[in-house]
Amino acid sequence: MKTFASDNNAPVHPLIMKALSDVNLGDTISYGDDVYTERSVKKFKEILGENINVFFVYNGTAANVLSMSSFLNSFNAIICSDVSHINNDECGAPEKLTGCKLISIPSENGKISIDSMKKYLHSFGFEHHSQPKIVSITQSTEFGTVYQPSEIKDIADFCHKNNMLLHVDGARIANAVVTLNCDIKDITTNAGVDILSFGGTKNGMMFGEAVVFFNKDFGANFKYIRKQGMQLASKMRYISAQFEALLTDNLWLKNAEISNDMAIYLANRLKEFPSIKITKPIEANAVFAIVPGNIIPKIQEKYFFYEWDEEISEVRFMTSFCTTKTEVDEFVKVVKDLAF
Ligand SMILES: Cc1ncc(COP(=O)(O)O)c(C=O)c1O
């Protein structure tokens, strides 16, 4: 079955497959003490600067939860958006593994603002309340929107002024960089981000995400936290080689560019139908739309995608690095034949 459900449904990019195959030769030291890991960490330093600490884990939930847990006591709280992945889609792993309260606050198109955070910051030092320690934002957001560099800098400044840290869930950070046409440093290193979960899986890798700490003093304990968190890959070379390939010749940006372009193309094609309403700005690789409720199951017989909000018949379509125009056109034809 074809899908427009998620970039998680996409296959592995051929160059990543090649990288996996290329490193599949002979013995190599395990647990990350290998030349491939060294080389891919170097690649991360090339794009994010020298003053970082990088660790690889298997998946995005682990990247989020374990990276934040390095800074948290169970009496702390994490401020995040009400629609964030850490709040809705990690089965309570952040709460279970950090012991912390998640304070989910109202968002607009997936983004949170300083104003909406302020009212949760009245209880510093008050022993009856959880103590906010981390603000977590998602870039690009769960609704396919992006934070501008200045918005991230403002949030980071606000965090630091209040003795908090800024975590960015960058499962789709490549899509944001492409949309903003910026240097990734503009929305991370130079914007004051403290912790980043850098996505690989949604952007062409088979598995693997990177945890990046933007301060050499951060992350000193992370190797223990990762091991306790059961995310230390013994055959680390197979994550590292994928990242090395992804960060070579800008493959990470090229993949995200295709993905973003296809989302815009899909949205524009859907705009041809007066009864379909695009509901969120298209700034990354997701298209949210209200579609007549009676045709959703019929389209789903041919294409898998998620109904996001059943009450208003809002669905999410998502594109990936290997979505093609032809595939979009075929999909739109199915929609047209069913509905009109
Ligand atoms: C915004 C966001 N963060 C993190 C993740 C990571 O999830 P996983 O643990 O499934 O790799 C996802 C996966 O869909 C996501 O959409």
C-alpha cells in the first residue's frame, strides 16, 4: 500500500544503504570506539561547531528523553507544547524515565511562545511545586511549521534568564534548515540551544538519532545515562556510518529539500478542490487539511494516512525524501475520482 502517512514509512536512502554495506567488512571495535564514529562526530562538528558533545542513540524518543534526563531531578518540570511528541507520542517515557512533570502549554500551529510560558514560572524555589528546568520545542514542529532563528534565540535567552535550558526536538531539523534557508548554527549553536535531538531516521536513515550538547561541559555523564537507558549500540559503526553518509555532500539537506518541495506541491494540488481546506502553513514536510469526512475512508482504502482530528475531519499527509511528483499526481487523481 502506498502512504502519505509519515516520513517514517519511507525506505532507506540508497546512499545510506551503501554506507551500511561499505562498513560491513570485518571486525571493528564495538560501542563507538571505532573510526566511523570518530569520523561522523567530526562531521557534526563541521556543521555545528567544535564546542559540542555528540552521542548516537537508536531512536528519537530516546534522544529526547535521555538527553533531557542528564539535567533533571525528579522534582523538576519540563515545559513543552500541548501537541509535542514528548507530550503525546512517547507513551509517558519522559515522565517515567525522568520522574519529572511535563507542563504542556497551549501552542499555535505547534509553536509555543514566551508569553504562554511566563505564567508557569511563578514558583521557583517554592517546595510545593515542580521546578521548571527545561523548555522543549520541536523544530520543525509536529504541525509542520518552523521557528524562526530569532524566535529560538528569544526563547533560549528567556530560558537562561530563568535558569532553565532549551532542548530542541530536531527529529525534522533538516526540513527546518531548508525552509529557513539558513545555516543550522543559526537555529542551534548561535541561537543559544543547549540540547538537540538531531533526526536521522525521518530523513533517509534506517535508524539512529544524535544527541548534541552545545557545551563541552554538558554531557559528561551522558555515556552512563545512555548505557542505563539501554541505548548504547554495541555495533555502533552501523549508526555512525549512516550519519557520516547523511552529512556528506549535504545529503541531509538534499533529502529534506525534496520532502519539503513535495509537501508544497501536494498542498497546491489539493487547493484545486474547493471542499478541501489546508489548515496549517506548509513550512516543512507535513500537509494538514480538512477533507470531506465521507471520502476519508475511501481514500484510505488506497493510501494510508492519519486522520488527525476526527471531529473536524482534519487529516495529516506527510512527504519524504523519496516522494515524487508522479506519486502526488496519482494520489490527487484518486482523491478527485472519489470526491468529484
Ligand atoms: C517530532 C518527533 N520527535 C521525535 C520522534 C521520534 O520518535 P521515535 O522514537 O519513534 O524514533 C518523532 C517520530 O515520529 C517525531 O515526530
